[in-house]
Amino acid sequence: MSLVAAPSASADTRTAIGAGTGIIFRLKPTPEEHKGYYVCTLTAVGRDSAGNLVGLTNAHCFIDEQGNKLVGDKVYRDASPAGTAAAPAPIPDSRPDLETGAIGTVTYVSTPNNLLNTGPKGLDYAVIKLDESRVAPTNTVGGVTITSIGAPPANGTRMCKQGHRTGLTCGIKLGTHGIWFTHLIWTDGGDSGSPVVAGQTLVGNAWGAQHSSPILSIIDEMNANGGVGAGFHLAS
């Protein structure tokens, strides 16, 4: 009797993305020949209660100059190398990963933080429904691995963020400011949405001016809203 070896499983050719992956969007006039674009960083990649693969980032990434929320926009992975605090990734070098193609579509944009104006104060997050035929979740990006979700730690605790523009930077938690928490973690343009972690626990999203929104508050709001993102938990 001859034995026939079982065919091996095909390799997963999807692009790995996770908390800290850079994204590029609002590519005008086309993704292939763009002259204008915007960049941010993913806060988290997980699943909702319906099983959708979901990415989170900042709301202000998807609000245009007229205040319109850009639900329906396509999102690409930023194929440029991530930077560091000492050598930030040059924004002009950002480019869409056209080989992978659009990795997802924006389905919800919250009220932005409006820290510096008189507008309503929000948690500043956006929900992206990801295309699972193109991307696969990873829990490690750069210097950050995320294994759980939790509340911000006590004041004085060291926390870190992983952003596409300035990489891994760390600083202590200072306190709270309204619905947000404050810290001494360095960020720069393009880091908006960066995951803020205490150890391997995701505690918030960074949006500049040493402020972040608590991830548990974001999840509570998504659950109340329903739809894509409701029931969010880390992807296994």
C-alpha cells in the first residue's frame, strides 16, 4: 500500500496589522497617483460581537476641514518604515501599501476631543471594518505587545505608546482631565491613535497634547451605539 502525503496548508499571505500599525487615507486624487493624504496609527485590532475584524484609531483623522465625518473612507496600511523619537518617520515618505490594497472602511466616527476649542468634548475614536481577506491581526507591533485591555493605571505609573511616526515612547501617567487621562508620553503628527499601554495592557488611545481616551470608555460607547465595533475584544 502506498502512502500519499496530505497536502500542506497554504501559507497565510495576508498582511499583519495591529495596534501601532501606521495607516494612510484620504488619498487624492487616487491612491495610485496621490498628491494629498493623511496619516494616523491604529489603536487596536480586534473582533466585535458579530465576528467582524475591527480596527480603531482617532476620530479627528476622519473629519475634514468643513467638519464632515468621513464615514465610508477607505484605509490603507502605511508602507513606509516606522520612525523613532530620535528619527521620526518623515510624513512625505508615507505611501499606501497598494499590493495589499485597501485594508478596511470607516464605519463610525465619534465626537473628536475638541480640547483646543469650544466644541463638544468626545472620546475621539473611529471604527474601521477590516477586510479579512487582506489582513490578519497581530498582537505585537514594534516594541509593544498587547494581551489584555484594562483601565488606566495609578498616577505616576510608567506607560508607553507605539506610533508609526515616533515609535515607542514612554512617560508617567499624570492624572485625569474630564473624560480623558493625561501623561508625559511624547507623540508627533502621524502618531494619532497610537495605543497607550501599561505593560501589555491596552489602556487608551493617544491623540496629542499628552492626552488619551480610556479604551474601556471607548468600548462602552461602542456597545451603546451598536453596529460594527459593539462587543469589541482583542482578536485571538
